[in-house]
Amino acid sequence: MTRVDLNSDLGESFGRYSLGLDDQVIPLVTSVNIACGMHAGDPCVMRRTVAAAAAAGTSIGAHPGYPDLQGFGRRDMALSPDEAYSFVLYQISALAGFCKAECTALAHVKPHGQLYNRAAKDAALAEAIAAAVHDFDPTLVLVGLAGGKLIEAGRAANLATAQEFFADRNYMANGTLVPRKQENAVIADEDFAVARVVRAVQEGTIEAVDGSTIEVAADTICIHGDNAHALEFAKKIRTALAQADVELKPCRTQ
């Protein structure tokens, strides 16, 4: 039977600012990527989200990003590899502390936003992130864009890796995500997104924005928690994958 992980980026509220439907999404996915206070989230939100995921039996991952609350981690920053290592290690360590307090374990690490996108192309940045993950805990799974430099760096560091496919994002012909500044970057059509996910899992291909067919790997499927359609996406994708005889399991147990 084909197996795949279904993940969502959550814990992105902070202070009096509320974002996402975390409590409703958590039971529908097999893994959550929790913001660690740099691009979003705060200690109280981190603790609450870890507790909710642990109670639901959902696998927990750290979602470290650029130190950019105002830009939600989606603006590029010229961090050196050494700086990136420190920021990523700091954020993983913080979330792991909340996991320990809740008597649960951290299972994976997935960079956020522009840190993720840049690491898919920048070998030096990817190596720094992989080194931070390895030095904290070499048993953690490193999640990255399918076919990207971060996956290569993780494998070179002897980490288990999970190649990610985005349910709610369009793809360029080269396999990268359509930049968010473009109008067609985010998918709003739930039925289109669901059909594409099933195709990606079963066939390993999808249609890029230019109409070409591209190959994709899908060890784990992401639904963005800040997408207005996140809840419906999660419900419909679960149903469609079950109907296609695809088992949902966290990437650490694949």
C-alpha cells in the first residue's frame, strides 16, 4: 500500500494576533510543523500547539524561519551559513523544550517560507540547515522541496529526508514553487488541488503553470495553515487519498 504524510504549518499566531484554525486542522493531518517564534508564533502559542498535537497523536516538527515577524518569514535575508545554522539550531531547541515538557518527541524539521525556498537552491544554506538538524538530533527527519538542495544536503549529512509536495501551491516548469508575488501562486480551487494531490502520489507527476508535465516526489503533502481553504483542503484530501487506497502516516514512520 502507498503511504504518505499529510502535514500543515501551524502555531503561527502570536500575542493578540490569531491566524489559522489549528485546533480543527490538527486532527485531520498526520504531522504538524510548528512555528518557533522567529517568523511567527510565540512561547505561549508554541506550548499550546505542541500540547494540542500531542493530545491528538499528531507527529510534531519544528518550523524554523528567518527572524522576520513583520514579513512572516517570506522576505529574503542575507544570512551567512553560520548565522543560518545558529538561528535554526536555536529554534529547534526551543520547540524541543516544549515537546519534552509535554512528554512527547520532536520528529522532524521543516524550514519555513523564504528560508525553505532559498535552501532548495542554495547549497551552502542547505548544508548549514542540515548541519544544525544533525547536530541537535541526527534521528530527526529533514523535510524539503522535492528534488531541491536541502534534500541533497540532508542525505549527505546522513539524515532521513522527506520530499515535500504542496497541495495549495502552483509549480513552475523547473519544479520550484510559483513565487507568491504572482497571482497564480496559491491554489484556491479545492477540487483541482485534491485531484492534483492524488495524481502526484499515484503517478509522481503534475501539470506546471505553463501546461508542461513535471515529475514530483511526495513523501509528505503540505497544506498551509494560513490558507483560507486549509480546513476544507485537509478534509477533502484525506477522503480522496483513502478512496485511492493511500495510507496516511507520519514521515518518520514511513
